[in-house]
Amino acid sequence: MRRMLELATNRLPKLTAIATLYDALHENAIVYCNLKGNEKHLRVSVTGESDIDILFDENQKGKIEPILGKLGYKKFDAIKPKQYRDIVDFLTLDLESGKVIHLHTHYRLTIGEPFLKGYQLDIENYILNDRVFNEEFGMYCIRPVFELILLYLTESLKLRHRDLILMYLKGNLDVSQKTIYEYTWLKKRTTDDELEACLKQVFNDHINIFNLFRADFNRKQLQRLAPVLKKEFEKYRLYSPLRALLLRWYREATMSVLRKLSRILTRPILSMRINPRGGVIVAVTGIDQVSQSNVINLLNETFRKKMDVYSINFQKRDDNLALISFPLFKLFRRENPKLKTNSPGKKESWFLLLYKFVGSLVVAHDNWNKIRRAQTAKKKGALVICNGYPGNQIPGDDNGPVHFDLPGPGSFFLRILATIESKMYARTERYFPDILFHLVGGPEGIESRKAGETAPCKDLRAAKQVSLNGGSKVITIPAAKPVKDLLYILKRDIWNIL
């Protein structure tokens, strides 16, 4: 055991979150093996660039999940069209690299068609009992001969009618380059005697399957292999043939529509994984719009790869003047001298006040709709990341009603508009983010960030203590920290609250 742990820690450097995972599996005598054993896949998986697929002993499930929980791995649920039996998703955040690590835990071998995986084989014990220890990577991996068998099974069973039609129309019998690489790597490490012996353990018609395995590795041979395997796996079917076909079509159509709608609509559309413990709303506010948007984009880039993230940009009260950017308003403002800004010391015209109030109502209404969409996304289990947050709770951030900064309305009509706007913002304040990052800093620090530099935040007198009445967690951070350090804090605290 000591030798195993030394190999696990002294060989190829892994991300900390991944190294501690394998150390814990070895220390607790967990029976496991990686389902991909070639060095190319292992290299990208231990550095967090690819998902990790591990087959576990189903009898140890009650022991495995508590270990993962202690290591910071959190269970996430795939949306229904992407759920497969006995495959559970766990995510964790590697703080040093800032990467979200995705672990697929397999308790049974569920394989088959895309969007369905309609077969569950009963060969897990053969694979786990025959696993091999990879000294270079310090982990147990599937034996190459069994990985070669699984490659044949998955590639043949996932062939669809449309794939065969395209194969004959285009005359292209080749599989993907990635699959060719895996096949070549495994073939070099497997003998025919080994292959025949393992097939005899698993299949009744092992001679016919062995002969098909020895033929050329292309789509035509995989097509010939598919009906033999389906007949062999009849008792391992999870669905009847008709139900499997309809369910696969439904899932594929659903996923295609969801992906397109998520790019088109502003409403929260889930297409990946959700948090079964409930969604979380995160807000970032306090610094200039450019720096704040940059931070939001980097957070989205990190979390959106592995889970459903709904991003919202709330408008600030100064954004009501954005209406002037429309050609009609530009033309109207240019031709109507009453809407021009008055000289210093003079009161603003009634028309300009009306224009500002209407613009502020548009902003308030838009923010209220975004609040409702954020709450919907949270109920669905998504991570909601907000650029700013409306209301009066955050002093000095221009997130509240406009009429406080305007001269007292001189007409009954303007007072009504001001009251409506105030009520809109009062309504938004009933809904609080779960965690709010208030990025603050002195003028020097802010100017440094605008110039793309990093400087120590020497003056924090501009920092205001923020507290929200809804029980939200508020974290005040100097905005002039280097971006890397700033993201470290944000990602860490977001992950802790998920």
C-alpha cells in the first residue's frame, strides 16, 4: 500500500483535487478502475482537461459517496434527457488551477446508443478483478483487452440508421480519428489469445464474435457485429426495441431544441446539469462596469463548462439615458430644444424630467423581469451569476431608483411616476442573492484596473459596509487585487455555497 501511494504522488503531477481523490481511494481500499487506460486520455484527465470515468464496485457505493463528499466532490444531476442508469455525476473545484473537475462514477456498465445507452452488461466483476495498476499515473486502470472489447461494443451499438445511410451514400467506412487512436493503442497491448479467453468468459457465441473482432476495424465490420451483440445482449436490454427507439428520438430532439433555445431565448433553459440541493444566485457589484463584466465572463467560463449557468446583466440607473442612443430619440432630442440640458444653475425642463422618469421606469421594469427569471432559474437548480443587483441595499452603486437624485418633481404626474418606480424597486428587494461580492477600492485601485494593471488597494475609505436584510452572505473584497487572486476568492466562495 505504501509503494502504491508513493507511485501515486511521485509520478506524473496531477491537480490537487484529483491526486487527493486517488490517494483516498487507495487508503480506503476502494475497488475501482479507470475505464480509459491509454496515456493520452489519462494525461488530459489528471490535468482537468477531460472528464474522469471510473468504474466502482457496486457493493461499496455506500462507502464511496461519503469519501467523495469529504473531498469536496458534490453530486449534480444531469437533466432527464441526459440521465443514464447507475451513472452518477460528481463535480469539484480545484482551487489552485481554478478548474471544475467532472467525475463520472459508474456502478454498472451502461452502454449503447447515443442519448439512450439501452444495455447494462453484467461484466463489471470481470473488469474489476482483472484491473492493472498504471505506475506512471499512480492509479488502477482497465486491462487493455477488456477496454478493447468495450470499444468494439460501444462503437457497434451506437451505430444508428442514419449513420449507415450516410456510410453507404458517402462511401466512408472509417471511424473517427480519436477512435482509431484508441484502437491502435489497445491492439498493440492485446494478444489474440487474451482476446479469445476474455470473450469466452463473457459471451456464449464467443467464436463468431472473436472472428468479427479480428476483421478490419471499420464501420462495415461494426455493422456486422451489431446484430450479433444485440442478440447476445437480449437479456441485458433496459427497454424494448420500440420503446428504445422512441425514447432515443425523443431525447435527441429534446436536447437539440434545448441547446438552440438556450442560445436564442433570455429565459433560463437547462441543458446540462443542475444542483439537486437547489440553485444559487450570486451577484457581483461595486466596481466599474468594464472590470465587473470581465470578472463575470471569467466566472461564466469556469462554471458553464460543467453545469447550467444563467447569467444576468442588471441595468444601473444611469442606463436610463441609453434610450437616447436610439435614432428616433436622437432625432427628437436634436430637434426639440426643450430636451437639451439646461445651463448650470437652472432647473431642468419638465420635458427632460419626464424623459428621465420614463427611462428609469423602463430600467426598473426590465430589472424586475430579470429578478423573476433569476428566481425561476434558481428553482430549477441552476447557478445564477448576476452582474450587479437592483435595489437600495448597496450604497453608492447606482442600483436604486433614479428619482432620489433628481430635483423634486414639480408636477403631480411626475410624482406618480416617481412613486411607481420606487414601488418597483421595493418589490425587487424582497428577493436577495444567496451571496453578494462587493468589490471595493480607492480611486487609484480602480484606475489601475481600468488600465489593465494590478496595484495594491491603498485606500479603502470608499468601501461601504453592506448588509442585506434577507440573510444573504455579503463578502467585501478589495477590487484592486490581481485578477487571479480575485477569481480565487470568488470561485472558492461560490463553490462552498453550492
